[in-house]
Amino acid sequence: APTYFYMPPGLMKDFIDKTSILFNRGNKWPDKKAAVLAIGTYMPSVEKNAKNLEDFFSVFKIPIVKTLCVKTISEIPEKDHVLKDNPKLEADLKELVKKIIH
């Protein structure tokens, strides 16, 4: 999730808010897995965003297979090539995808 003021974007926050009814009913999602990918230009904010998302998944007892925090150079995708010349990040993303689909 992109990071805005230490939090995920509005659509993700809407999703989190709407699931409160499931939590209040005692619903859990034990057969689900989660991966956290937080992206932004300011790492303390990105890390807090990731922690907030991890906390959300822990409430529902959804296991997190991997958390990645990625620092970007710009909020403008055309100006930031975060994968370019970054084989470790590319490998980490591939690992994240494998863990979430298997």
C-alpha cells in the first residue's frame, strides 16, 4: 500500500473500516494469508504503515507470510524506477508472490 501520513491509502482504510462488522461478529479468516507491501518516500512513515497493516491482519489472526517496506525516490511513478537495478527487491517481490499463492 502506498503510504500517506503513516497510514495506508483511503481505499485500504475503507476496507479495514468495513471489516469491523466481521470482527464484531467473531468472524476470523484462518484460511487466508496476507503479505504486507508498504511503499513511500519517507521510511519511518513506510514502516509505521506496514506495522498498522500487520496489526490489522493480526486482529483477524491472518498469518503474514512476508512484509516488505520499500523506499521510493518520488511519488510520481514515471520518475521512480524502484525496481531498476535492484535485483534484491525484485527477488523479494517474487518470493512474496510465491508465498502468498502457495
